[in-house]
Amino acid sequence: MASDDALEVYHGDRHVGRLYNAHPLRFEYAPAWLEHPAAVSLSPSLPLTQPTKGHGWHRSMI
């Protein structure tokens, strides 16, 4: 379910996850993305083995 404080993230037509507008920012991979055999992490700081991430990871993506 989408939220006004979240951005849905897609890779092509596949739902990758959701970026939450929280302090600090938080990203959560979609369960279907984590189970897909072709899934890749969006960044080395957002590994697939850690579905949620917060606290400063966004600095390394800028």
C-alpha cells in the first residue's frame, strides 16, 4: 500500500521497494523483489540481505 510519505521504486516493470520520507530516510525492498532470481541491490550500501535501511545511507547515494 502506498503512502503520501513514500516513493515507490521500480526497475523496469518490477517493483523494487519503497523509500520512506522519514528522518532518517528509510528504504525497504519489496518481498517479491527479494525473492526474484534476477534481483540486484540498488547500491552496495543497500544489500538485499538487509531489507530496511536508515541512518545516513542516503549520503553515499548522492
